[in-house]
Amino acid sequence: MARAGVTRARVEESAVELADADGLDAVTISALARRLGVQPASMYAHVAGVAALRELLHRRALAELAHLVENGIAGRAGTDALVEFAGAHRLMAESHPGLWEVLQKPAEPEVTASPEAARVADLQLAVLRGYGLTGADAVHATRFVGATLNGFVTLERSGAFAHRDVDVETSWALALDALDRSLRQWPGGASSA
């Protein structure tokens, strides 16, 4: 029987806090049990195991990212929407480093088919529609945008840019400008017709 006060919601919140504080690898059944003051065996009343915890964290990360993106792009299109979309990713990495880390991992089929994943995909496609990109062009552009944003943010978070005195914010602005120009000239997009 589960200990009073330990709920699935509390387990999820504790997993997020632990991931953000100590990294994704720190999130184990034993670590969560210690954090919640219960025996590891009683955790299984709330979560089936580490794989289920990772799925829970992945879905939570997608939901959080979707929330940040929605707030950023509301009422915007084109360049403005792209800048806010990118900023939401950077904010996610800063405010929830553990959740950002889980977004860098391959998602299980249950996660990719989840409403949270669909919400993020729909938001990215909405940004790309502002550039006249749909269908296969939007899929290719999604991969390009994702690789650029994830690469920049991951390198920034790892300290890879710290060895130069050149302003990182200028690099970020230039990267977004390059993305914007690329999307405007995307083969098959509205601007290239």
C-alpha cells in the first residue's frame, strides 16, 4: 500500500526536481524513494520502473516546452514566431535542465504518440506555415530547425562557447537570422516559388 501523501503527481514533481538538480541519470526508483521518505518497493504503486519514469519525464518535458512555445508565439508569425519558438527552447534548457536533457533522448513510441508530442509538433508546424512550408518541406525544415536550436543550446549549456570573449547573445541572434533567411528561401517554400 502506498504511503499517505505520496501520489503519482508528487512522484512526478520529485522526479522533475531531481532531474533538474542532479541530471537525468540521477532519477532512479531508489533516489525518488529517499527523496519522498518511502521504501523503494512502495514506489511501484505509483510508477512501474525507471523506464516508466523516463516516459513520464519525457511527456512532462514536452508539455512544459509546449507551454513555453504557446506563450511565446501567440499572435506572432514569421520571424517573430521563429524567434519566440527558439527562445522557448533556450528558456526550457535554462529553467529545467533535467527536462531539457530528457528531450535530447530518443522518445519511446508511447511518447511520440502522446498528446504532448502532438502539441509540440503542431506548434512547430504553425511556425513553419508562416514561411509557407507544409508537408515534406515542413518535416525537413523541422529537422533543420531542431538540429540548429538543440545544437546551439546544448553546446551553450555544456560551456563549449566559454573559451571565446565574443558575445554569445550575438551568436544566438545571428543563428536565428540565418535560420530565418534559410526558411524564407527553402526549396519548395512560398518564398522560393
